[in-house]
Amino acid sequence: MLGNSCRTAVPLHGRQKFLAPISAISGSTITLREHRVRETLLMQRREVQVRLAATRDRKPIAACDARVMHDLQRRELVDAAIAARRCWVAEHVGAVCGYGILTMNFFGRAFVDLLYVAEGARRKGAGDAILAAIEHAQHEDRLFTSTNDSNAPMRTLLERRGYQPSGNITSLDPGDPELVFVKFLSGANTK
Ligand SMILES: CC(C)(COP(=O)(O)OP(=O)(O)OC[C@H]1O[C@@H](n2cnc3c(N)ncnc32)[C@H](O)[C@@H]1OP(=O)(O)O)[C@@H](O)C(=O)NCCC(=O)NCCS
């Protein structure tokens, strides 16, 4: 089970292979040691760390997602999730760049209520890493979430992580159905 002490280091899929060969970095003058230092720095930059959010993360979360600042309902959702240890934050190069919230309000099932990555931090693997951490923390055998039909980034991310369609709700946003997804978790943590 994840706790406050748990940090999941998630290498960014497919990006590590782009490390430049020694000769490609600066001709033939770079030493092997310099190359290793640069390689380590590149690897660190390419890593996203996910951990349970704490109260001190409220401001960084609001800096990622302006709605937290302006929308009382969202702010209360974040605060309640932090207090319940059901909010995870992703850090990229040491700064919070996104967050995810789990609730149990979907027919009593584990439900990813919100996944949000700061606009400038997208396509770096943060969304994927947050979902992975939430899945890893589950005691339940399945995890639900939903998104609008029009939300191609989220739909692609969910498909990539093995989520399956689990029904549509057509009466929430006219012309843009809410699609429900489920992932069956074979390795769910036991209670
Ligand atoms: C959906 C969202 C959370 C994705 O976060 P992210 O950190 O950018 O996603 P990742 O970098 O982890 O992407 C993982 C994979 O998802 C898919 N993906 C993510 N964004 C995509 C996009 N804009 N277009 C196509 N595929 C996309 C890709 O397969 C991607 O892998 P790749 O970059 O190697 O191709 C982010 O776009 C977001 O915060 N959107 C606004 C809030 C939202 O709509 N939340 C979902 C509903 S609650």
C-alpha cells in the first residue's frame, strides 16, 4: 500500500532510448565521465515522481489547475481528497506538475474523479504516472473513471493503460457523452 513515504519513480515510456551517443553530444572531446553525468541529469529530467499529496501541496496544485483557485467545489474536492489520503501529486524536476483524485462515490467503487496535469507539463508522462500510482495503491479489484467523448488525450491515455469502455452517460453534457471506463486490477493490494 502507498503511504506518505512512498514515492513511485516512473521512467517515461519510450523516451529513454533517445539518449545521445557520446560522439553526438559534442564531437569527440567529451569524456566518458562527463557523458555519464549528463546522462544522469537527462534521466532525472525524464523522471516523474508520484506521491500522496499533503496539505503543503494545496498551493502547487492550484498553480497547476486554475479551477482549484476559482471553483469552490473543486477546491473542496482537493482538500477532502488530501485529508482522506486519496490525492496524488506528480513532481517533475522537483515541482508539482499534476494531480489525481480518487473517490469512492461511484456506486461505492474506486473511481478516479479527477486527473489533471498543468498545461506546460503535458506529454511528459505525468498523467500516466499518476494513474499508475493510483492503480498500484488499490485494494479494489477494479478501478473506474470517466471522461467526455471529446477528450482525446484522456481517452488515449486510458486505452494505453488498459482501461475498457464500461458505459456512457448521455445526459450530462449535451452532444458530448460522458464515457465510463474500467480497469480490472489483477494485482490489487489485499486488505
Ligand atoms: C489527460 C491528461 C491528464 C494527460 O496527461 P499527460 O501528462 O499529458 O499525459 P502523459 O504524458 O502521461 O501521456 C501518456 C500517453 O497518453 C496519450 N496522450 C496524452 N496526451 C495526449 C494528446 N494530447 N494527444 C494524444 N495522445 C495523448 C499518449 O499515448 C501519451 O503517450 P506518449 O506521450 O508517449 O505518446 C492531460 O492532458 C490533462 O490534464 N488534461 C486536462 C484535464 C483532463 O482532461 N483530465 C481528464 C479528465 S478528468
